[in-house]
Amino acid sequence: MLEEGADLHALLAYLPERVSCFAHTQQLCIKDCLQDSDFTKSYAGKQLGKVAKIVNSVRKLAASISKRLLPFKNSPDNRLASLLDPRFKNRWIEHDVEKEEAIRLLKTHVASRLGSKDEESYSTEEENPSKKPKLFNFMAEGLKKKRPRKSESEVDSYLGEEILHFDEDPLMYWKKKSEEFPTLASLAKDYLGLTATSAPSERVFSITGNFYTARRNLLGSETFRSLMFIKCNPTVFEQVKM
């Protein structure tokens, strides 16, 4: 941004000889430079002023976007949909506390879907009924191991896998994993099927106006439903032709 022969020495003169925290000191130096009338009149000062305006604009834009999108980020439905998308899972959450809350939310929904099947169970080291009882068998009660709930085991196994490539289809992933993660696959069908915007429904209304016209106002409901299905699902008939 600076041309040859610019007054860079004036800028460097404002930097201290010893910098304990470079980033913070750099900001203070830039602020002091912009407040100096002599420096702001120089070429370097003018360029620095332009950069400062751009940085402030970017910060305001980022704050505005964050404020507008925060309700969508905190929505439980949106969080579950993101967690159930194998291309993202919980990688989009920055803070560990928020990540734990999101995982807890997913486990709660899986547990409610399982119902009574999600009860805690216990196991011992020896579960072979053919073995003869031993003298100190009564002490085995304290050696029982607590098995994880089905909801916790299913969620932990799913999140432990590698994320899916962004170009791959998440619905095909859940179709393949329906036997391994049956409860999560059922939840994924419910949440990933939600439309992110109202654009698809508005597009359907526009198509409806092309069928129901003043000259076709006696169109039957079954005929209308069939025409809409054909118009809105052209890929289905392309697959049938193949």
C-alpha cells in the first residue's frame, strides 16, 4: 500500500525500542500515530488512516453479523441439525463448554427417543453361568462394571468418527449407518429434513400460480397434485427413464 519514498521513518519513530507485548503495543502506537496531526498529514499517516477505517468497518460488520445470527446459533433445533450433519458434527463449536452443552442436548434427545431401552445396566468380569459358584462370589457385587447408556454409547461412537467430506451427501451417510446408529439416524431424518429458509415453499407457490389460472380454474385436486409432483420432482422421472 505504501509507495516508494514514503515517510516510513516517521512511522518507525513512534515504535518503542523494547516491546513486551507486540500486538497490544502495536495497536497503541497506531492509535497515537492517528492522533498526531503532523503524522496524519504525511503519506504514511494517510494510508494508515485508510487502513484504520477499513478495520473499523470490518469489526462493525462482524459484530452486526454475530448479533443477527446469534439467535439461530443458540436455537436447539439448529444445534441438533448441525450435530447430526456428519460434515460438521461438533467441530463448528469453538468453546469447550458450549461443545459439552451441545453434546448433552443431543444425548438427551437420543435418550428420550429410546425411552425405557436407555436404562443403565451392569456387568461383572465373569458372566458364564456354567461356572460353579465360588466361595467369595458375594464380593462380586462390588466389582460390577457400569455399562454406558445406549444413548451415550451411540453419540460418543458417532462423534468419535472422522467428519464427512463436505461434498458428500449426509443423507446417504445416515442410510448406510442406520443399523450402526439407529436412533441417531432416526433423529437425522427429522432434523436434516427441515428446510433452512422459506425459499423452497415460496417457489412451490410460484409454480402453483402457473397451473391455477383463469382458464384452468376447474382443475381437479388429484390432477393438480400429480402435475405439481411431476414439476417439482423432475429427477425422479429422470432416474426412471435410465
